[in-house]
Amino acid sequence: MTRRTVRIAMNGVTGRMGYRQHLVRSVLSLREQGGLDLGDGSTLWPEPILLGRREHALRAMAERHGIEHWSTDLDTVLADPSVDIYFDSQVTAAREDALKAAIAAGKHIYCEKPTATSLDGALDLARRATAAGIKHGVVQDKLFLPGLLKLKRLIDGGFFGRILSVRGEFGYWVFEGDWQSAQRPSWNYRAEDGGGIVADMFPHWEYLLHELFGRVRTVQALATTHIPQRWDEKGKPYDATADDAAYGVFELDGGAVAQINSSWAVRVNRDELVEFQVDGTHGSAVAGLRECRVQHRSATPKPVWNPDLPAGESFREQWQPVPDNADFGNGFKVQWELFLRHVALDEPWRWDLLAGARGVQLAELGLRSSAEGRRFEVPELTL
Ligand SMILES: NC(=O)c1ccc[n+]([C@@H]2O[C@H](COP(=O)([O-])OP(=O)(O)OC[C@H]3O[C@@H](n4cnc5c(N)ncnc54)[C@H](O)[C@@H]3O)[C@@H](O)[C@H]2O)c1
């Protein structure tokens, strides 16, 4: 086995996503397994360079994980010709400028969503990356979740017949930060810092709906701020200027209608933090992060509406679990592996900066729809 090193500058690794999902669960996990087997007698060995603003945090992290390289100087790292890939999981508002610099330096790009804070910015990035001839990718982790992979398997197997509708319910209670600390960063609740649930979640809904059911053709949304005041990481009160809940309706190519509630101000009365119910002429399914349950038309009960009587049957028990029938790896890691193979072997890859721009487009149109009280067509994007 020959070993090829790929050097990855990772910016934003002190953050929630950067540390847990991208560094520990993906890149370091690949190292623990001896690198990525490329299947051609060689292994790809990822060598992270931790990038960030706080020297002491980076040094401590590097020591904790036995990582040799870290830096607080983005320009110097980008100027180093031995660095192959620039990865970005910084706060959203910091991403666009850093990506532009990395593209100009000729690095391949992999980054978190949303890729930019405006559609113009997101498209500009996609165009620059294409012109530079580099490889580029955007995280679309939900596609690799076990529950949604099982849902995809049902779709591919023709289980649903004609798909009529998709009902998504996403969210949980994010504490305000006064009497219990908030479990999400405060910038998420400030529009001026790139926050807001529409900017955060509509990019996910775009690629999920697009890949599983059909491209989003129209969007109509109502975004709101249910909790107007929160307390930040230092216990200081601040005004929540960004939306913390959004109620969206999406028409899809192929005729299905999707309706997705996204909220950080909802208490969970579901089995998982996100669940999608899909109804088709031949069967229905409810898929979450890990689980998926189905009800075939042949096993569909015939309830009769009668409020004078207690419910005569337990509807939730009438669904059948879909077995795993496979080992599902961590979704972030699976996508990292595919991206690294795309870089190393030129394997096909479709989750690029143009795909990322579609997510930003849907978020932008969703917010506009809410502000203007209108439904919008979602034009197809081209470079
Ligand atoms: N794919 C997903 O499921 C998913 C989930 C959550 C967040 N995200 C995305 O990941 C990115 C990071 O989110 P997070 O929840 O990890 O955020 P976080 O606040 O935990 O981390 C942000 C990181 O950016 C750095 N940073 C750079 N410039 C900064 C600045 N000016 N102010 C504050 N921090 C700065 C921080 O040091 C930190 O490393 C966001 O773009 C978000 O949309 C994706």
C-alpha cells in the first residue's frame, strides 16, 4: 500500500460543527482507520492544519489530538503550495471572503452550508471556483443520515406509488440563555451575524427535497421571531433580530407538495428531532435521523371520525420499521470520503458550490416570501 498525503486547512474547528463532526468524527476518524483506502493499492492520509482566531484553543486542540500543524494566519496557510484543500466551517458571515481567498490561491474547497449570505455571493463563489478549475464541495450531510437513506431506498424501490406530499417537522426548544444556558451559539439569533433559521435550515431542505422528490419549484414561507430576547455566551441579554421559526410550503417538480416547519421554539413530541412523513398512493413512511417506519396501502386502517368515542386503535403501532440492512457510517464522514475520492481520483461529485447556491437561493426567496406575503417561483440556477 502506498500512502498519499492530502493536506487540509480546516478553518472553524473550534466551533460545534467544525470540531465534533468534521475534525473528530470525519478527518481524525479516517486517520484512526489508517487513512482512506482508494482501492487502487494506495491510501489517502488526511493531514489537518487547524486554522482559527484563538491561538491557545488551537494549540490545546492540536496537543489533545496529536495534530502537528495549526495556525491563526489564513493568508500564510493559503500561500503554502503543499496545502491541497481549504475547508470552512466558520460562522456563516465569515465564509465568503475566506472561500474567495482560498479559490484565488488555487486550493480545492470543501465547506459548510450556507456557502454565503446572499445568492449573488453564493453564485459568485461557484463561478470563481469553476473558472479556477478547482474541485469544490458543500456539506449536505442530511442525505447520508440512516433514516433518510432508508427513505431513499423506499423511493427507489417504488414503495410509494405516486408521491403526494411530504410533511417535515424539525426543531426543539433552544433555551433562551437566562436560567439555563442556550445549546446553540448566539450568532444564530442575530440577522446581522448571518443567523436565522431560514438561512440555516432552508439550504438543507433544498437539497433533501431536490434529491429525494424533485426540484423545488415554488416557495411560500412565514418566518417569525417567537423569542425576541435571548442571553449570549457571557450571560448578556441581546435582541434576537433573526427568525427562530419558519413555516414553509414548497411545490416540487413531479407534483408533490412539501410542507416543513422549522423551529427553535418548539418542544419535541416526536421520536426524533426531525421527521418527514411521506404519503403516496401505495404507501406512506415516516423517516427521521435514524429510523424509518412504513404503512403499506394493504395495511392502512379505515378510521371513522367520531369525537364522541375514544380512539379505538393505536395508530402509531400500525407502522412497520424499515430494517437497516446495511451499516450506515457517520453522514459527515461518508461525504468527506466521497469528496476526498473526488479530489484524489476525479470520481463524480454533484454537491458543489452551484448546489450550495441553490440552498442559499431557497433561503433568500423564503425570507422574501415571508416579508412580502407572496409565493415565489424558484428559477433554475446556471453558472
Ligand atoms: N451541516 C449541518 O448540519 C450544520 C449544523 C450546524 C451548523 N452548520 C453550519 O456550520 C457553520 C458553523 O456553525 P457552528 O454551529 O459550528 O457555529 P459555532 O459558533 O459553534 O462555530 C463557529 C466557528 O467560527 C469561528 N469564527 C470565525 N469568525 C468568527 C466570528 N467573527 N465570530 C464568531 N466566530 C467566528 C469560531 O471561532 C468557531 O470556530 C455555520 O455556517 C452553520 O450554518 C451546519
